[in-house]
Amino acid sequence: MAALKATGVDGQLFKRALLGSLNWLAANHEEVNRLNVFPVPDGDTGTNMLLTLQSAVEDVKESNAAEVSKIAKLASHGSLMGARGNSGVILSQIFRGFARAVEGKGSLTPAELATAFEEAANAAYRAVNKPTEGTILTVAREAGRAAATAASSPEASVPRVIAAAAAGARAAVLKTPSQLQILRDAGVVDAGGYGLQLILEGMLKSMEESEPAPSSIAETRRPASPASQVSLDLPEGGWGYCTEFLIEGDNLDTELIRGQIESLGNSVLVVGEPELVKVHVHTDDPTSVINLAGGYGKLLKLNVGDMSTQHRRILETAGAASGARPARANGVGLVAVVAGRGLVEIFKGLGVDAIIEGGQTMNPSTKDMLTAIESVPYDEVLLLPNNGNVIAAAKQVVGLTKKKLHVVETHSVPQGVSAVVAFRPERRGDENLRAMKAEAERVQTIEVTHAVRDTRSNGVRVKKGDVIGLINDRLEFAGDDYPEVVKKALGKLGPDAYELVTVYRGEQASDDELARLESEIRTNYPGLEVEVQQGDQQHYPFILSVE
Amino acid sequence: MRRSFAVVTDSTADLPNEWRDRYEIEIVPLKVLFGQETFRDRVDMTDEEFFRRLAASTSLPTTSAPSPGEFADVYRRLAQDHDGCISIHIGAQLSATAEAARVGASSVDGFTVNVVDSETVSMPIAFLCRIAAESSSLAEATAAVEQRVPRCRVLALLDTLRYVEMGGRVSRAQAMIGTMLDLKPLLLVANREIKSVDRVRTRSRAIARMIEFVRAEQPVERLAVMHAQAPEEAEAIAAQLRNKFPDLEVPVGQIGCVLGTHTGPKALGLVYIKTQSR
């Protein structure tokens, strides 16, 4: 098999390459995190890419498929489910493009591998609305070009093509500051691009280690429970069980399986490829589901979770969703991404059916959002990401759920609150989407936090620890204390045009700081009404909604 | 020529004094109870005094309907120089007043009293009284009023839900507002129901939405602006509406004590009667 390894990329070689990527990115993701150009504590690029890659590799680890196409498909699907943050979403599109390029192939020649890299970059470009140079996109493209050049040489080999791709990526990463002003200002290279460079370097490392690490082989051999031995006690009147597993088999028909599983439960999700299908269902009778699925092939990664526990985690926040609150006339559910105990209560109080905990530094994955959306008892759902870095992953969910999903593109908590307030249960989903979007755009957001690094952004120079004020996600002011920064920010917005300031108090803000902030606003802008709400959000001592 | 039938209403109609005098409309007062003290609405206490006390009072006042006996007294008096009467009252879903009127009327022999449950509150009732007073016979008046009852609307903006909640007429769930944010609900009283039609964060947005809402309800045949201690705002809204509805008079009225107990101060209302669709 050594000869094959040297000349072609088969399924197991590609799997090893992906595991190499994962190890290398895991070892270095903190370095990627530090490349954040923004001084605000937000979802770190390195962490988002690592979690996305982990999800990509998760299903790959279980597979012994010899064909590269099968492994690539699994990685594509896994990365899509695990996509977090903008960089994670783009990474998932890179995997998708790669999987498309290698469709039907058992093994790749060096030239085919290079083409696949190029196709991966093209897919990523297509997935982005307004592609920007100096980002992960550029790095992906340059890696593809370098790979193509290497593949056209007479001495082309798989390791050489990968080495060329990694080198091309590295060179492109170094050039990113010359392409993007914000990188130049902050004195860093692009984080997402660097993350991709690490992924390619990790692949190269796996080539260089002649023998695959024994541990990675051992991991793939997790025994699956034979269906006949599974038996579960069902509590009476419980929530049922969230049952998840993979079916490994031949010519699996996802439509057929979905149809049968739907008769046994709800929130059914059946996705995958003819060789491997992922099943998710909420059922009172997991035994029957498992017996049914066991007839199609081998079950892997069987996980039966008692939903009464899960509900506490994800859906407790839904409050009356399934209980006291009557079903809405329009059949439209509301799902929001929110972090902070107080903010969760506020969104619940406004009628949101399910809440995905997350947001600023903890960007939820596509799958987290999908699970919440599947959990609400409505076939049409409005999803509020409430954070600029969550929107891309939220949009991915549209293609993954059978429900009619609208993403209300809210960039902040105040936008999210305004949007939810505008929701009307007697209005159709698309009408609500329009009205909610319009309301979200009327509100101005001021966020106050501390700089997590020295940098310059939007012409403002900040030192680590400075109080910084952002208006609608743009860094506008830096200073020593909260009231001063808020006063400047309100002054910049022009307080005469507004009536109400809602202060969402974060976890870190003390009573005294709150009192001083309130009095500063009232003294300087007597025309503004001030309302204080306990938000309990992390990282941002104050978030202000100005309307 | 003197009208042969009398027109009776109750104090929740928010009937302007000028209309009362011009059309000779009889008003039966509901009662407001501040602790042990009882006041007859718009008789023992002016609206200004009431809202001053409401703001100062630690416990909320309660309200009560007139007794059947009080209605009977009024009908008996009117029977002396009228052939009959139409008695138009606050919606039965909101108050026992119409029921008291019915019971009171049954005890007055030989005098026709057509009690109308208006299904609404505030100035739409005053409009109905005017329409009745301008009719040429009791039968015509009753028909004209009854066919308009399903078309009466009250769109209210409450500055706070505190009062209406204490009064038990509307819950936060009904108003679609949680307990956290200070939301301003727009409530619509129509066809025996109170429902929330919108909720907004600021008063000026709420007012803009109210005007939009009424514009979407066109055509309307009567329209008024009601307020509880917010005359300037009400006048400004009325001026806007007169621009948008040049054929309508758009009077401004004051929300009386009984209704004010439930709306609280600074409430605003756009009240109207929709034109019958053809």
C-alpha cells in the first residue's frame, strides 16, 4: 500500500491528513485567536475554526471508507453541521467544494488533488456575498494555485502538492496586511487565513510522518451497540428521548428512512450520503427507532438522551413554549441566540420559543441552531442571531432544516429585542420578517467593553484594558471609564433624535458603575428616558439600546 | 320640535358636556371608590381631581356600575315627558352597567327602554348617542345605533399596564408583553374583545403606529382622540388626523374617571366607528 500512498490520495490517507490538520490547528489555535484585529472580546477565529474542524473530523474518524470521495463528503457534512462564526462557515464551504470536486473518486492523483484545492477555493468565493481580498478566501485561492503549479511539474507527488499548497498559503497569509487596512492598522495577519494555513500544514505533517499514529486507528474502532441488545426504560409522560446515531450501510435512502422515522417521533432530521446517514429524532420509543434503523446497517455513535435533561439545557429557556403558551395562530416560532441570564429572561418574556445560549465569545454552531429550531413546535421559524459573527452560521441552517426558516439578520442584542418586539402572532412569517428587520434597523447599539489587546481600529488607538465604546459594531471611542465613553457615544449619535436609552447591565458592572452611568446620561441628556435592565451578559459591562 | 324619545348613557361614554347639553342626553354615573369614599363619576369629582388623586393614591381605586334602582329612577323621571328611551352603555364584557340598566328598565312599567350594549367604551358611545339623538324616532335611533355597534373601535395606548392589570381587564399575556421590558402595548377594543395589536418601546413610535393603524382601517365615519391628562399630545394627534381625514371632525375628548382607573394617566386613545362596507 506504500506505493499507493505515495502517488494517490485515497480515503484513509485523506482521513489521516484531516486528523493531522486537526492536531496542528488544535496545537496552534490560540495563536490564531491572538490575531483578532478587533480589540473586543468576540468569538475567536481560532476557536471557531477548530470547533468546525472537529465537527468535520468527528464522523470521518468513524469511517473506514477507502474512497476519498466518501471521506470528503463526511468532512463536508460534519463541517457544515459544526460551522461556527464566519471563518467556520467559510471553512465548511471549502470542504464542500473539495467534496464536490472529488465526487465519485476513489483516489486522487496529485493533479486531481490540486484541482480539488482550487475548486474548494472557488466554492468558498461563491459562498460569500462580497468576497474580500486579504482574507481566508485569498489564502485558499493562493494555496490552490501553488498546488496546481506543483502538480504540473514532472516530479509531482501528493506530498509535494500539499507542501506547495501550504507554502502558497503561508505566502498569501503574509501578504494579507498589504491587502486589508484593518490588518495593517492592527499590525497582524488575517486570522482565518492563518487558520487555513495551519490546516494545510497539518496535512503536510501527516504525510511526513510515514506511519499513521496508532491512536487514530484505535479511535476509529469504537464498538457500536447491536440493536437487539438495546432496551430502555421509558418514564411515563416524559419528554421522550432525543435519539441520535449514524447508520453505516450501502445505498441508504435518506428519504425512505426519514419517512419511516417520522412515524415514530418528531423533530426528525435524516441527512447524509448513501453510505452514512445521520439520524436525529425526538421519540417516546427509542427502542423501535433503533430496531428500525438497525435493519439498514450498522449503527454508530448511538446517543439516546433523556429530553427532560436536555430541555433544561436548551429549552428550559423556551419557558412556556410547549406548555402554558397557546400555539400561535400564524404557526411561526421564534428562536434566538442569546447569552446572559437576564437577557435570556427578556427574550423569553417577549415570546421567544427556544434560545440557543451563545453569542459574543461563544458562537453557536449551525447544528446548535438547527437543534433548537427543530425543537420548537412550529413548521416556520424566525431565527435571530443577535450577533454579527453568528449570522453566517445561522444562514447555513436554512438549507439543513425542512422547516421554513427565516433569518432575521440582527447584529446585536438591542436589534434582537427590537425585532422580537415587532413580532405579531397574527402576521405571516414573511410579513413578520420584513417588519422585524425594519424595526431592528431603527435602533442604535452602543456596546461598552474593555480592549483585550493593543490595537488601532477605525482610527482609534487603544491600549489593552482601555474602556472602549462601539456604535453599531464600529469602534468609536476609547477612554478610562464607562460614563465618559457612553456620553461621547450618545453625543455622536445625536441624542435629540432619540427618546429612550435602554441599558443592559452586564455581569461585570457594579452598582456604583451603573449609578454613575445613569446619572451621567440623565445629566447630559435630560431629554432621554433611561431604562435599566439586568442583562447579565459577559464581557460587555454595558450594552445600550438607543431608539 | 322636541324629540319624543330620550337618550340615556353612562359616564364611561366620555360624552363632552357640550354634546350633552345640545342633544339633551342623560348621563347615569358609574362610581369610583377610593377606599371607603365613593364618588359619582363626573358628578362628585372632576377628571382633574380624579387623576391627581390617582397619582397620589397608594392603593388603586375600584369602580362600580350604577344600581338597577338608579337606572329605574332615571327612566321613571324621563317617562314623564317622553314616549320611550334608548339607553346606550359600556360593553357588557367590561362592566355590569348595561345589565343594571336592563333590570332597572324592567321595573318601569309602560315606558319603552331599548337598552343597547355598545360592546365598547368611551367616545364611540358618545358618537352613538349623537346618532340616536339625531334620529327621528326611537325605532330609527335603535336601528342606527345597533347596526353600528359591531363597527365601533377603541385603539388605546397605555403608558403603563399597571392599572389595567390591577383592574383585571387585561393580562400581560393578553397584551403580549413580558414582565421585563417596559413595553407599550396598543390595545384594541372591538367586538367584545380586548386584544393587543402591537407593542412598541417608545411613546412616539406607538403614536405613529396608532395613526398608521387607523389609516389602514379606512373608511371610518367617526373619529376622535381621547386622552387622560395628555391634552397637548392629543391635540397634536388630532391635528395630524384632520389632515389625513379632511372629511372628519376629529374631536378631542378626555378619558373619564372610571375608564381612567383602568387606563391610568397619560393614556391615549383613537376611537372610531368604521363605515359600513357595501
